[in-house]
Amino acid sequence: MEVENAVAEAFSEEWGQVVATLIRITGDWDLAEECAQEAFALALRTWPRDGVPNRPGAWLTTTARNRATDRLRRETLGAAKLREAGLMHVPEDPDLDDSGVPDDRLRLIFTCCHPALATEAQVALALRTLAGLSTAEIARAFLVPEATMSQRLVRVKRKIRHARIPYRVPPAHLLPERTAAVLGVLYLTFNEGYSASAGPDLLRPDLAAEAVRLGRVLAHLMPDEPEVLGLLALMLLQHARRATRVGADGDLVPLEEQDRTRWDATLIAEGTQLLETALRRRHPGPYQIQAAIAACHATASRPADTDWAQIAGLYRELRKFVPSAVVELNRAVAVAMADGPLAGLALLDELTEALEGYHLLPATRADFLRRLGRHTEAAEWYATARDLATTAAERSYLTRRISETVSVPADPIRRVGEPRSEETP
């Protein structure tokens, strides 16, 4: 178990660096990922026998590089590839780097987000290559089938190869053209940590904390960029609630049932101050708007104090920047809280096709119906949502809701929880 923990920690800390090194050496993204995976697999087999190396990252990088060299030697024209790789292999010294980015991982993300690629492709590639997210996790973040995302990743790697797009850290004056994609990487990485797309646990706190850390580094690097400050504010305000979002039994705890005295007041204050600083720049954007929504929740001392009308208005503004069905779903929740569940149901009817297969749509419909006292219908929609949910914590929560709904004759005043989406983590 100790060795498995060491390998898991090395994966979290070193994966991006190992893969980036191999890409730089070989110029082959697929080969880099495959050889990195082989190195981690070998670590699981040999570290129990030989002990954990003093420098796990160096061991993994050397092992992966040796695997790549062997693979290239065995391929047709392998010698030519090796000569090419030798020319490409220019070890980067952070002290000589002219990007001005002080953090290795953030520097790698900027490297991955090349403007010759579509922004969505940049973000997906960085999430896969550097953050170590699986293709299935990335697909769920973009609300597309896994096969679709797999094809997109294949196409973008093919474009990089055919267009000979270089894998190197951009100089400081070129960072702004990559900032939007970098923000997207941090945002979706945080989302996956804040509310996992699959698996037994709802939270992946280490992943969320790393996104927050990188957000702080980026905000220090670009203190005058309002959307950078807005994203950091959003992550801090959401991260402040992490200790209350899952109960002792591992079940999801909806927003209205969370113990607000346990929310991290320091993070809330920091996030609120960052948001105010960003808004003073008078250049609004989607991250600032989402941070304002998060602030409405984080600064309400009781669920009844939440300004749902303001939240509904903010979602109306957000859809101008992000015309997404999930944004509309969140707006429907806010409208239902402000104007009643019938108003929310009317909005849900417009989202059925766009959000087919997304478990939060039937879960939200079930909550509205429960508040209207239509318990039989509510139980049926909760069951549909449970069958679509991808984490054990959410399935357990929805099962509990089914039990409560069928056993209570009427409950029109209970409040619906805040659905998670890629827009509102």
C-alpha cells in the first residue's frame, strides 16, 4: 500500500513533466503518453522490490525515455527518427526560460495551448496530456460521447504532427494569446476535482487544490487580467465549501443542507475581494459572472438569505458569454427558487433534447415536482437521474431522495440543491 501511494503521488506530481519531456524528445504525443504509462506500470512492479527512488520523477523520466528509445529503434526508419529526436532534444533550463512563468506545470500548460489549434482542442489536449485526465473524464466535461472526444484528440495530435507545431514554452510577449485556453484548463481541472465525473468519490480534493494553486500563480503573473482574477475568485469561493459537500457516510450533501459554519471564511473573504478587484476593471467575462454567482451562495448566512433573483439575472448575463444548455439549466433552478417551481419546469421543457442523458436534468425536474407535491412523478424522475449518475455519491443521494419522496405525502417548501455543471463547478 505504501508503494501504491508513492506511485499515485508521483503520478499526480510528475505525469505532466514526464510526458512533456518525452514529447520534446520524440515529437510524438501518442508515444510519449504510452511510454509514460509503461514507466508508471513498471514502478508498480519494481518499487516494492527495490524501494521507492529518492527522486521518483527522475526515475520515471529516465525509464520512459528508455522505453521510447527502444520503441523508435524497432520501428521502420527508427534510426532516422532517433537522429531527428536527438536534434529536438534541447533540455530546458527554467532559469533560462524567457516566458516569465515561474511554475513548471503552468509553463507546460502554456506550452500545450498553442494558438494554431482550436481553443477547445488546446484545452482537451492539455487536460489529457498534462493534467492526466482520462478521455472519458474530458468527454464528460465537454458533454460529448467518449468516442467523439477520442476522435478529437486523435485529430489534434495528427494536426500537430503534420503541421510540425513546435512543443516549446512561449516567450512572455506571446502568453496573452494563450491565456484563455490556460484558464479553460484550470477551470475544467478544478471542476473535476470539485465534483468528479465518475467513480466512488464525489470529490478529488488534491486535483481541486492544484488548480487553485496554479490559479494563484497565474494571478500573480497577470494581476491586471480580470478574468484571471475572476477564475481564481470562483475556485476559492467554491473550494471554501469542500468540507461540507460530502457527509460522513460519503453521500452528497446538497447546498441547502450544508453546515455553513464550517465553510472556510478565509477563502470566502479572499475570493470576494478578488472578485471586487476584477469587477473594478469594468471588463466582465464568464469567470467573473460565475464568481459573482458563487459569492451570492457563499455570503448567505442561511439558505433563505440567498438572493435567487440576482442569481437568475447573473445566469442571464452568463449565457451571453456561454450559450450553453447547462447554463440554462442552472438559470431554471434560480428562477424556480425565485418565482416558484412551475416557472422552473417551463424552462426545463426547452432543454430536454440538448441535455439528453445528463443526469442533472431529470434530478432537477424531480426536485421541482417534489416541491409541487407531485411525489409519484418526482420519484420516477429521481430514479431516471440515479440511473444516469456516474458517481456513487450522487447515486446514493438520489436513492435517498426516492425513499424520502415516496414516504412523505407532501413537501412543497423544501429547497432544491444547486446542480453542478462545467459552467458552475
